[in-house]
Amino acid sequence: MEDQNKPKDTEAMILQAAEREFLEKGYAGARTTAIAEAAGVTHAMLHYYFRSKDKLFEKIVSDKMDKLCEMLLMTINHPELPLKERIQKGIEGHFEFLRANPDLPRFIINELAEHPGRMETLRGTLLKNATSLLESLQEEIDRLASCNLCERVDARMLLIDMVSLNVFLFIAAPMVKTVADSMYGDYDLFLEMRRRENVKTILGKLKLKL
Amino acid sequence: MEDQNKPKDTEAMILQAAEREFLEKGYAGARTTAIAEAAGVTHAMLHYYFRSKDKLFEKIVSDKMDKLCEMLLMTINHPELPLKERIQKGIEGHFEFLRANPDLPRFIINELAEHPGRMETLRGTLLKNATSLLESLQEEIDRLASCNLCERVDARMLLIDMVSLNVFLFIAAPMVKTVADSMYGDYDLFLEMRRRENVKTILGKLKLKL
DNA sequence: GTTTGCGTTAACAAAATTGTTAAACCAAAC
DNA sequence: GTTTGGTTTAACAATTTTGTTAACGCAAAC
């Protein structure tokens, strides 16, 4: 009924192995036999549960796109906080999400580069969330700016700055690791410093007087 | 005379086609037959000139790594200029290099992700150029800072900010294009705005009084 | 005019990878 | 105990992709 011998488990194991393999090597570089082996079954099981490599990949892509949107929705927006804390929480939330999913950006970016059409799917969710976030953010900035309490900056530019600064660290991890080791001695320490630095950079652009 | 017998050209045509295919699809996604077809020859020619797909790929990677190092050396460093112009020229030079080689970052990053060992090759050149650049930059910043003419910021952080802000625009091109179209109407216009914005962001951190 | 050697091609071979199937397995239902 | 149905496996088939080779063409050298 529920958990028979171990059917539900196999499917999950395959998904887990597929996620690792696809995120690490991309669609073309991934091998179905390697996925099956990592999941502890023969590769016929992969076809039994998911019909084809394509379908399995679609499942992973779809999951990851959802994850991306969920992040956009959950971690960035804190409209109840004052501007400074709101931005700080936003950047740090985004940063921590990336730290927990370090190879998600490269996966998404490669998939979008190969299938730009898939951007259409994201467009709706992305713009809808982003515009509502941006509107409320811009409103707050303008409010403070008209009292000379901060610079009147473009919230859209601010958001792109934030994403650029955070994402690059993880997307270029091998290079960043080497540089961090040579210049700061330790990668994790360096990440901490960058998280603070990125908050500082964004807040600095606002010149908040609060 | 026309395109019948031109031996020296064939090698170049293959290289050109290989560059396109590899940069676009990566090693695993590229097809030797597609490369040969794009070059206007049979795929046997590819083996005749380069022995194997691997060897051909190595050639392209090597060329692109050289290109990356060349860029680091040529476009970023202008020690003869005053700090403000120096930074502005550096950022804009880097930006224009990326605009002329928009899929180079993704290619390099994917290759480094798959073969982190290759980072060792880059390490020397990268650090050597970067440290000499950073030393002279930090020196200049400290000099001005001790006269209260600018903020005493970490030049290394500034360099990472610059690279992050510039590279993200091109590495995430499909997403950025969509966002730019929706928010600013035109991608090229948006790129111009971002180039200026990035200069402003970096200079803003310095709070230069000159 | 014949030879020589590089460049080229088409057909073929080899390897790797994905996809399929018949039969075995095994727990639960009858 | 037998049946049933989903799960699993091993062997196989199909396809795709890379790599090889023998023969051909052609220009330059002899």
C-alpha cells in the first residue's frame, strides 16, 4: 500500500542521483548509467520510472526552476522591516540561499543559454514577483529620499547589483576559491567577508541617514 | 581557386567552427560532425588536423585561457592615470571586452567547474598580474585616503566587485535580456546604463573628493 | 609524363550511450 | 498454494558519436 518493498525509495534515489549528476555535468555531460549506478540500481530502472533521459532531466529542471522562484518569493522580500534591515535581510537571505545551493546558478544559466525559450516560463513568475517587490522598494526609497534621508536610486539597479555581487561568488567558485585562498587564506572566511561587503556596498549606494 | 583546394584555410575553418560549437554547447554537448559540417568539410578532416575531439578542445580552451589572461593584463591596468580615470577606464575596458566576448565567461567557468585542476595553470598568471595591479591600486587609494581625499577601501574587494558586476550581465544574458526588455525596453540601452552604473557604483565606494 | 605527398572523401569500424524486453523476484491478495 | 501486479535485473538492440582507413585528386617536383 504505502511503502511496499522499496519502490518509492528507488524513485527518490534516482532523483537524488540525477540531481547531482545533472547539476554537476549538465544535460549533455550526464550519463544515465552513472545516475543509475549512483542510485544503486540498473539504468533500466531509470527508464522504468522516467521513460527517458529527457523526461528525467525535465523533472530536475522543473524542480530547480521552482526552487529559484521560491527563493525569489521567500528570501528577498521583507516589506515590514525598515529599509536598512529590509535590504540587509534581503541580501543575506539571498546569499545564504546560494550558499545552500551553490551550483544552482550555473545549472540554470546553462539551461537558459541552451534553451532560451524556457525563459518564457520564468518570465511571468519572475517579473510578477520582481515588480511588486521593486515597486514597494522604490516607494520606500523615494519616501526617504524626499526627506533627504537617502539617495534617490533606481531600485531595479539596486536589485541587479545585489544579484550580481552575490551570484558571481558561487558561479565562479573555482576561481574565487583560488583567489580567496591566496589573498585571504580561507574560502569560508572570505565568503563571510563578502557577505558583509555586499551589504555594505548596496547600503552605501543609498547613503542612508538612519 | 574558389573553395576547392585551400589546405591552409581548412584548419582555420575547423578552428573557427570548433570555437563556436564549443563555446556554445560545451565539450560534452559539442559534436565533431557538426563542427566539420560548419567548417564545410567531412569530420575526418578534424581528426586529420587535430587527432581527436579532446585535442581540438584543448586547443580552444588554451586559446581562450590566453585571451582571458591577455584581457587581465591589457584592459584593466592603467597606472599612469589618476585614480578616478584609472578605475573608470578599467571597468569600461573590462566591460567592452566582455561585450566583444560575451560567451567567454560561461565557457571558462564551466571548464573550471569540470576540471578544477586547470585552475592551477591560471593561478600563476592570474595572481601575478592581479597582485601587481592590486598593489599599485591599493597604494594609490591609501595615499589619497591619508589626505582624507577618499575612503580607505580594500582594493581586492573593489576588483571583485567590478568583475562581479560586469560579468553577471553577460553570463546571465538570457535572463538579463528578458528583464531588460521588460523594464527598460531595450537590451543594448540597458547595457549602456549598466556600464555607467557599474562605474558609478565602484567610484561611489571610494567617495573620491577630486 | 611520371612520381611524390599532402589534402580530401566516403565508407567503414569501434566505442559509448540510450532505450527495450522477457523473465525473475517478491510481497500481498485471493 | 496460487495468483497477481508492481519492481528489478540481465541481456540485448538501436542509435549516436567518435575514430580509422583505403583510395582518390591534385599540384608541384622530378
